[in-house]
Amino acid sequence: MGAAGTGPVRLSLAIERWPDKEEKIVLGRLREFEAGIEKNLAEIKKRAEGG
């Protein structure tokens, strides 16, 4: 994962490079984001339930 900062983000760079594939690029990133959220929630649930 890239570092936070003031430079352009990889998502924006990819969309600029392949504007015709913007929908697929964004959908792929959203899927990655969703998977990360689900993983975090599963860990939180495990810890909350004493695991």
C-alpha cells in the first residue's frame, strides 16, 4: 500500500492512464477496500468474543 501524502495516488494515476477502464479500476479498488474492512471486522469480532 502506498504512503499517504500530497502526491497523486495510484488510483488516480491508473485512471489517467486508462480512462476507458475507469469503472473496472475503481471497482477493483472498492473490492480490495471491502476485503480489508471484512478482515478487520472479523478480527474485531474474534477479539470481542474473547478469541
